[in-house]
Amino acid sequence: MRLPVASRLLAQLIAVMPLVATATPTFAQQTQTLLATPTTVAWGYYWSAAKPVLTVHSGDTVIMQTLSTCGSPERLQSLGVPAADIPPYEAAIYAGVSESDRGPGGHILTGPVAIAEAEPGDVLEVRIQKIQIDAPFACNSFGAGRGFLPNDFPYSRTKIIPLDRQKMTADFAPDVTLPLHPFFGSMGVAPATTAKYNSAPPWMHAGNIDNKEMVAGTTLYIPVNAKGALFEAGDGHAGQGNGEVDITALETFLTGTFQFIVHKGSLSDQHRLVWPRAETPTAYISMGFSEDLKTATEMAVRNMITFLSEQNPDYAHLSREDAYSLVSVACDVDITQLVDTNSGVHVLCPKSIFTGPRTHPNAP
């Protein structure tokens, strides 16, 4: 007998995450829109005590409007951006969020969104379904004492870069045209801390990972640390190079469409997810974050070894020795970014190298 569609979907969700016990019960899936306003943004922090601005259920989709990190409307206009090109909601947020509610970081994040079923020990699956660029420009800035080469550039500069949203290109300079691949530099949940956590350093909660692979079609898996998970997103990028060496990317305004799915687990699960991981249509991605680049690299490589030997939902698990060898001969170890206090490294393992039968042939 063929299962109803809803039952088949639930079976698929359970199949793709064997490191947790079950997926949460399904509800009638809904799509909601969360606009960026003074009361729906978290300026500079992820926080386990933050009050949710929206609560949804596992399986629901949220369309989230976000700001850039380019600065206030007045600053943008002083740099030559026409007032008509600046999304109108930005001015209200700069005027409506008090100084006491800003920080310790500088990113203006939309959220938090609570997923009602999420509890510490669970895994939040974030399906990035769509990303829309909301402005015809991006900015790139570096500042005195910041970036990867602060002594080479001991001053500040901001460059406004026109975007062609029809051609999906950026006019960086005469005869220099960049392809756009929009993604959110920051997507994360509340960390397991009681104080507001600075939005700049990525960590176990994901956050400011600045990984250019996080485009539409990618899925991000994040360990849950607080009731409701408390998801936030922002720091929109129209594009970026690995490393993000001057401290910013093609910073711009984005609207993202995210579907949230909770996979139930517990803090005592032996193989529970501890660090974020991601999956594109063509690759598996592990991550590592640390103030020390070597430590971040070790973490990312170890996390890929653990994934290949214990957690891969699609194919038979390798031995740890074979997983270590496979990372060396077939996977790419890339520097994600070098400028967010905690440096980021990710390992990208192509799916095309797995030619055997899928463990779960019906998994998405």
C-alpha cells in the first residue's frame, strides 16, 4: 500500500538524519513573512534569553527581510547612494532601536524565530529555499586596525559597487565584472550562554560563518542549545571570496526564504551533532571555528571524518581511517574567512565520488 504524501515526507525526514532519534510530528505547513522593523531585529547578538518575534512549527517556512552592514541611510547617501536605492525600512530601524539595545556586535539580524518543537539536544535543519537581493548596490569596507592585513592598510575605506540584478553581476571596476551568488553571512541559533553573544565570532551555534556555499538550495544543520532554537539571519552578501580578507564581502540587503525542520535528539546522544554542518546539492560540508587557524582546520577535518564514519545519511559509513584518507585524496579543505575573531575553515566533500547504493534511496 502506498503511504499518503504526508507520511512519506515524514519517513524521508527521519531517514536523512540518523544521528537523532526521530523527526518532530508534522503540522499543516505554513508560510509566514517576517519584515525587518525596530521590533523584529536583534542588533549585534544571539541570545538564549531573547524573546521570539515569531513562533512557528517544524516544517513551516518563513520569508525573512534583512538589512546590510553598510551603515545608516545617511552614511550611504554620503557615499553617493541615491536615497531611492536604499530600502525604506532601514531608516526606521536606525531611528527606532535605542543605543542600549545595540551590541555587543554590529550585525543587524532579523529574529529570533522560535521553532516550537525545538529543545536543547535537537538538530535544526534550515533549508535555504530562496535568496532575493533587495538593493541595486553593495558595499565593501575595511577599517583601520581590522581585516587580515591591518598594517598594510592602516586606514578605512568603503567602496560602493553597483549590482545588476537582472544579469546577476556586480560592476566592481572598469573591465572587472563579478558574478553574484547571494548568501547570508550570518545564520544561527542561540548559543548555550546566558549573556548576549557577540554576532561577530562564529561558533557551535553557527552565526557569522561567512561561508559562500550557503546559497539557495543549501541546507544548514545546527545543534539546538535553547528552547525554540531562536534562529536569526542577516549580514547579506551578494558574493564573497573564500577568506573574506578585508573583513567584508559584497554587503547588501537580502530577503531569504527558510524552511525549518526539527530533528529530535538529546544532550546524551553519543553521536549527536555538536558543530554545524551543511549540504549542497553536490557536496557535504563540515566546519571548524577557532581564534587559531590551525585549530579551526583540525576541527573541520575531524568533523568531516566523524560525518563520513558515523553520520552520513546517504551512504554506508567508512572506517575512520578510510574517512581520513578520503579527506586527503578527494575533499577540499578551504579557509572560509580569516576576519571574524574566530577564523573559519570548511571541508567540502563532493557527493559524486559515492557510487554505491544509497542507504536511504528515498531521501531527498
